[in-house]
Amino acid sequence: MIPLEDSTVTITQKQLDGIEELLAIRITDESGNTERIAVQTPDLSASQAPAQETPFSTVDVTAEHPLYERIVVENVQVFPNTVTRQDLQMIPLNEMPEAWNQTEIFDVPPQNL
């Protein structure tokens, strides 16, 4: 597990009308990290009472690098006043040359809050 520099990370969010909005595009640094982005979340009070609304926002995270398999993580949960970190393990294409155009998709199920 080596940090991967120069990967493109895209963060998107589905709107109520189903259209996907681009929130940010970042490039990983030598530590495999990107700059933080702010995601609009429900008010903190939404998590303090029985759920009338979901107390978190969801985003999709896509990571791409020319020498690695593409990864998409759908429905990443982002809570108010909380830093959400998504660690991804990318598979080198030289280990699976037949997967040069394959995308690994992970779907995060909603929490039972």
C-alpha cells in the first residue's frame, strides 16, 4: 500500500431532480491525499431528533489514474461538523491487464439511524 500521487479524484452529488452536480476535482499529492472540500450538509439538529430527514448528505467519489483501475464509491455519507475521509485502494493495471477499462464500484448502504 503505497500512496498514489497524481490520481484524479472527482466528487459529485445527485440533486433532487436526479441531475449529478460536480462539487470538486482534486489531484492527489505525494501522500495520496487531496485538499479538503466543503460539502453542504443538513443542520446538525437533524441528527438530534427522530429522523424526519436524513442527518447527512451523500456524495459519490471517483478516483482515476492511467496505470490503475478506476474506483467509484457511491453514497459516501457526510455528516455536519465532521471530516469524512475516504481511503481507496487502487489495483495496478499491470496485475490485471484485461481490466484496462474496468471500473470497481462500491455502494455505501445508508445507516440505520
